Amino acid sequence: MSDNSGNNLLLLLAVLGVGVGVLIAPDKGSNTRQKIKDKFDSSSEDVLEKLSSLVEGFKTHGQGLVSNIKKLLDGVNPVGKDDRKSMIELLEKKVRRFKKR
């Protein structure tokens, strides 16, 4: 996640730099507004692509997590109180291991 944050910060700084550069450039107002619109449109597309990639990553991770939980539950067949206790302990162990990642 930190790599994405750094990339997003660089993208934001680049967009701001371009915006300031366009605003202080000696050009007609209509040309300046068109340049700002063009840069905004291309930057918006980049942000949407990054968000889409992030959402796909969450989906993939979530699907893997669900699959792992199903496998875990398939391997445990609770019948009595002792079995429920061992299942809870096993799930807590998995949660602790997951949090360490």
C-alpha cells in the first residue's frame, strides 16, 4: 500500500505542477482553459485506472480469504463442546496469523 501512496502523491504533485505551469504561461484564456481541461481529463483517467486496479486487488484478496475460510471450515466438523472449542481456537490462531501479514 505504501508504494501506491507514494505513486499517488507523485501523480498529485505532477498534476498540480502542470496546473500551475499552465496558469502562469502567457497564452490566451481560452487556450489555457482548454489545456487545463485536457490535463484534468487525462489525470482523471489515470486516477480511475489506479482505483480500478486497487478494487480488483481487494476483490482478489477477499476471494482468497473466503476460499481459505471455506477450506478451514470444511476441515473442521464440530460435534460437541470440545470440538467447538478447538474450532474457535483454530480460527483465532488463523486470525492472529492473518493480522501479522
